[in-house]
Amino acid sequence: MAAEERVVVVGAGVAGLTTAVLLAEAGTPVHVIAEQVPGVTSLAAGAMWGPYLVEPKDKVDQWGQRSLEVFRSLAGDPATGVRLTSGIEASRAAEAPPEWATTLPGFRPCEATELPAGFTSGYRFTVPLIDMPVYLDYLLQRLRAAGGTIEQHKLASLDDAGPAAAIVNCSGLGSRVLVPDTGLRPIRGQHVVIANPGLTEFFSEDTGSSPDLLCFYPHGDTVVLGGTAVDGESNVEADDKAAADILARCTEIEPRLAEARVLEHRIGTRPTRATVRVEAERRDGIVVVHNYGHGGAGVTLSWGCAEETMRLAGS
């Protein structure tokens, strides 16, 4: 294969790997170039399917629903790290449930006795939970099985990704420099991973735009506790105080978490902009397709955005 016949995907987070898998399995020669394999921000995700403070709504709805279909199909295979899990999303105010939640299996309003102290409303549903280290490894295996190749390397610009028939930019926050996109900003997220003391259901608080999140997602032997959403912060060093606060918030809801062993801290920077960018342009005669800016909804939108990206790349 001549280098100019391949499609180069820049980035190996969930957006890049999902797109690369679809391209490779469609018979397109694919080469992934990424500074981190897999991407650290995707590794740090919780991750529960659900649109999270992201626009444009009409496209997000389409991308999210398509991704939901795929995750439901993957949940039958333990090797994917995807599980269909029941649980509760609750609010301390009398909030109406988001439209996307009302369509999920098992949706119903919670009885007052099901809610923790201090919460006034909530609803129960079943949704895919994704164990990200397992899931990203699964995507890497699918990509390699389909003939895709991977190069761990930091690019200074998208021009350095060639020669290629097309370039797909899934570089996340790296697009601030590679595009460059000055409208892209980081939102720092931190999770604490603990040994599972026996939880089988998730819990999530609707905290709106607060930087202090409250959620716990069981993934078999582990539970991911969250979290934070610090706008404009790009530091990915572990914050001991933030971790202690996360543990305290979650333990108040589920006391069994108090004695659980802490396994690791996961920190990433959600690549956020006013709207998700999935569009094509031409640079020096080469089609460049952008797929980035998903904020906290990268996993939720991954398959829908990847399919649109593949169409735009002409594959």
C-alpha cells in the first residue's frame, strides 16, 4: 500500500479509535497517529451513556441514539467492557428528567423512599456503562484485526500527518494547536477507582453546570467514583483534596464505599467547545475531516460521530 492511499486518523481516544475501526472494517487502509495510545482522557471517562451538556441538540440526538444502539449490541460480549446496568439519576431540586432518559428501558420516576436524604426527585432506568480501559483495548484489538496500524508520535501540525488520501482529525484537545481551534477549551475531570464492595447499580446526581459531580458506576470488580468538571483547567496531576471530596460525596449516598480500597485516580481534560465539530474541509487538495469537541459526551456520541466522519471522508 502506498502511503498516499491510506487514511490517517490523528488521535487514539474513543473518537479516533471508533472512527479508525469503522474505516478499517470497511476495507479502507487506516493508519492511526497519536501521542497517547489509548488517549488518557478517554481512559479517565466514567463512563455512562448519556448526552452531557453538549450541542447541537439535533445532531447530538442522532449521534447519541446511534451509539446507544451499538453499545446495546456490544453489551452481550464481556470482552467489550460494556454492561447494561440499572440505577438512579436524582436531583436535589424538582427537576424534570431529560428527554433522552425517558426513552430508556425501565424508565420510571423514583418513589420518595428510593431517594437519598436531601434529594427531591429522581428516576430509574437501564443504560450502558462502559469500563473504559477494557473497552479501549477492545477497540484496539478490533482495529489491528482489521489491518489498521498505529504509530505513537506527537504531531506539530495536521500537515505532518501526510501523505494520505484523507486525514481524520480526532485529536481532542490537541486540536487547539493542530487546527488551530481557539474556541476549544479543557474541562478537567477526575475520578477515583475503588475495589467494588458489592454494588450492582449506578447512582448519578444531576448537578447541572457545577464543577463538583456525584456519581458511582460499578464495573464488575471495580467502581468508578466521580467526579469533577473544572472549566478551563488542563492540569492532569492527581488532586488529593478533590479525590477526598469525591469519596466523601459518594460515601454519603452509599456508605459501603467508605471502607473500599482505592485502586487509582484517573484524570483527563474533556475537549469542549460551543458545538461538537464533525465536518470536512480541504487542505492542499487533501480532505481533512474533523471529529472533536465532544466535551463530556465523547463516549456517548462516539459511534454516531464516527459513522458521519466516515461518510465525510468518502469511505
